[in-house]
Amino acid sequence: MMAEFTKELFLQTLEEWGRYPEVFGNLSPDEQADFLKTQGYASMRDLLAHVAVWWEEARGVIQETIKHGERPGRKYDFAEFNAASVKRFKDTPEAQFITWYESERKQMIALVSGLTDEQMQVRRIYNWLDGVVLEHLKVHGIDAPRFLIIDMLQREWGACVARFNALSAEKQAAFLKKQGFERFRDLLAHIIAWWEQGIAVIEGSSPEDACDAEDVDAFNAQAVERFGQLEEAQVLAQFEDTRLTLANLIDMLPDEVLAKPNVRSWLRADVLDHYYEHTS
């Protein structure tokens, strides 16, 4: 079943955004540099400026939608919008910027808190909240909070087969070529294998457990070969079974296990980052 967008989900995500500067600050200098390089930003301020200016934009769109109903949306040049967001705060002192960021976050919390159940069902409203609040945390997040992992498994991963099947034959072929797999079932096979490894890591977790295969290419090739012996319907069924097993495991996982660095890093890499690796 596809996860529902709820007010509580967006509020929980905004609370997580409130922890973001502290979580980033707890990283070592090398970890901070690696993270920013991966994200494509020169500083945490640039990244947060990009996020919070979208919140600012979303508030206006949502308030306008509440007042006047759904109307044709503005066409955005995302690269231009994001660059302007970063440039806007280029010379802003750090403390002043963080104050502004917190103000924007709290205004978003107030906006979401005030939405009625009927307003939460308006497609334009929940699409904007999904994009600028929830999905932004999935893409730019540092940590792997329980609610975010479960939502990712239910929503994005839960819909990935249907999204692929909805593509034309030409677009399916182009997608698979870009991903480096001959068949969609082969892509699913390697995802299943990584999830299986993660389940084993979590269930037998200790602080010293390693979450990475020594040879990623060999690991992926073995997964494709192993599942290549099954019928396609069996691969699809195994993907669904493993997805639901992992989601249920995370839902029931004790806090002290979820807090272990190796567990959180695996979840971040193989549930969140892995999805965007194979959809971009």
C-alpha cells in the first residue's frame, strides 16, 4: 500500500530539518567536505539556502492555492532558481543566515500545522510539500531517521516497478542503458541483494560490522546471476517481499540498534541514496 501524505509526516520532516545544522556540525572536517562535494555545494549555508528559499516559494504557492484554488503553475528554471538562492546569501553573516533559516522553517511549521484535512488532499499543496520538505530531506539529508526510511521504502521504492512499466519501450531501453543493466529484473536483483545484506547487518548488528561488499561490481554480478535463474514474476515477488520485510524490520527496530553508526550509514546509502542513484 502506498504511504499517505499526512500533516504529521511533513511536521516530522521539518523537525528533522531543525536538527540539520547540528548534525552537519558533528561531522568531522573530512566528512563535511566529502558530504558537500557529493551534494554539489561549497558550504552548508549554500545547501540550506537552496532548501529554505524553496520553502519560501512554497508558502506563497500554497497560500495562493488555498485562497484561489488550483491554477496553472509557474515554469521554473531549477538551475537558475537554485543559483539565485545561493547568491542571495553569499555575503550574509553565518549567524544572520541561520536566524533567517530558522524563521523560514518555523513559518513552514505554522503553515503545515494550520492546514485542514481537506487542504491536505489538494494535489498542488501536497506535491509542493513533498518536493520542498520531504524529498529534499531524502536527497540532501545526512542522517537516516526511521520515519524517512520507512516512507522511502513505501513510497518511492513501492512505486518504482509501476513507474518503469509506464515508460515507453524506447524510454525503458534508454533508462536501462544509462543504468548499466540489460534488463529491469537485473537492476531489481542487485537491489534485492543489497537489501538482503542490510537485513543481515541489522539483525546481527555490532558496532564493528561492515556494511559494504569488498568488490561492489562482483557483488552486483553475483546478484544478477543468482536471480537470473528465476522467472521474472518471481524476481518481482522477491523484490516486493524484501521491500516489505525491510520496512517492517525498520519499523520494529529498537532505538539503540537504529542509532548504531553502521546501521544508519547503510540505511542512508542503500535505501535513500541508492534510489536516486538509479532514478537520476
